[in-house]
Amino acid sequence: MVKNDPSAISVLYALVDRHSPKGSVIKTTFKSPITIDHLELSCYGSGTLDGSLTVNATNSSSSVDYPDLQCGAHSQSLQLAKDALKNVKELSFSATDSSQTSAWQLIARD
């Protein structure tokens, strides 16, 4: 749980350089498998970036690319099948090809 945000299970974040072909992969590992209700991504500035999400669960693994995510004032929900968010052991995200130097934040919520 994140202080002052009880529905946040985990928060991942990083900087991303303009037009970087390879972003840092930021990940978290859970002590025991959890179920995530939804994922919210925010990025800062007025540009775009490409994102890559990987979810490793007890019996499965899912990877999804999200091209041209719009940065701005509001977070956006990253769509993934509900079954992929059950029994999650590890969650990772990376951002590449940002149209401007930026930062992103991914919140996993229960």
C-alpha cells in the first residue's frame, strides 16, 4: 500500500529521454501473488511515448505494447485482460520513443 493512497498496491516510475530507443525496465516483485484491479499510467508534458507492460503471474505471462500514449494532465487506464491480472508475481513497465524528455508513473490498484 502507498501512503495516503490505500488502493495503490504498487507505484513504478522513471524518467524517459526524448526519442530514446531503449527505456529502463522498472519492475516490482510481490512477496506473494496478488490480484490487480486495474493499472493507471500518467506521463508528464504534452508529448507521447511508447510503453511496454509485462505481467508475470503464477501460471502465465502477458506482455503488451502501448504505442503513442498521450502525456498530459490525466492518467489513462492500460487495458489488459482481467485474467492476466490475477495471481500476479511480478509487474514491469518501460517507456521508449518519447516525443520529449518526460517521466512516467504506473500505479497498480486493487
